[in-house]
Amino acid sequence: MSRAERELQDLLSRTALGVFRLNGQFLGVSEKLARPAGITAAWWQVLGAVLSEPLPVSGIARAMGITRQSVQRIADLLVHEGLAEYRPNPAHRRSKLLAPTQLGRGTIARIEPGHAEFATRLAAELGVEAFTETARVLERLSEALDSLTAGPSGGAAGGPSSGPARP
């Protein structure tokens, strides 16, 4: 393996490990923000995905990059607790749409003040321009990974492995 290839591989590992750490940090912050509203970060994530429009569970899972089964489990809990409801889907008879109830919208509204305050603090720490650029770079990284993992192979394979698997 050439030095340039090793440097790229190290860059990929640093990026992946940084994103894994960010994921954990964001989940921790999200749990703290959601707790006063009586829900978990996972419930907030699923409920938040349908605030602007009802979506099928599979659509929520695709948008969030998690399994349909995980979203289904949370959606069923949200419906059971009265925070969301299933509605008929005109595009697909068997795939119902998940939509927030008034109680669900009210629950999310209780999170908004803490969410706004944390966003303001993070923007002050990073600077608004850097915060904006960070969001843009993460969106671009996600798009690139979607592009590289889409298609018939659907994986990270690009040729024979030349060493141990790395994140």
C-alpha cells in the first residue's frame, strides 16, 4: 500500500471515528433535551420526522438511516402513548402513514426552548459561519456515502481488501 493510500485510509478512519463520537454526543444531548417532555431521543427523532408531513415507516427509516424495524417499534410505542397515529396511505394500502397527534405536537413543542437554547450556545461556541459549514460538510459526506453504497454491490467494496477492516 502506498503512503497516499494509507493517508486516505487513515483519513477515512478519523472521519468515521469522529462521526461515531458525534453520534454519541448528540444522543446524550438529545436525551437531556427530550427528558423534560417525557420522551426519549429516539421517540423525538421519529416524531420529529413526521411533523411536516405524515410518512410511512420505511420513509422515516430511509431519511434517518436506520432500520425499518427500529422505526416500526418506536412508531408503535408513539401510537400506543397517543403521541402519533397511523393514517391510511393512498399510495400503498398496506403501508400506513405515521402522523403526530396534537399531544405529540405539544410534546415536541415542550422540547423547543431547550433545543433553541442549545443551538444558540453551540453557534456561539463554533461561530455561525463555521456551524453552517459543518452542517453543509456533514450533509455532503452523507450524500457521498449514499452514492458510494448505492447500486448492485450496495457495500463498501471497491476491490480486494489489503488489510484489517477499519471504521
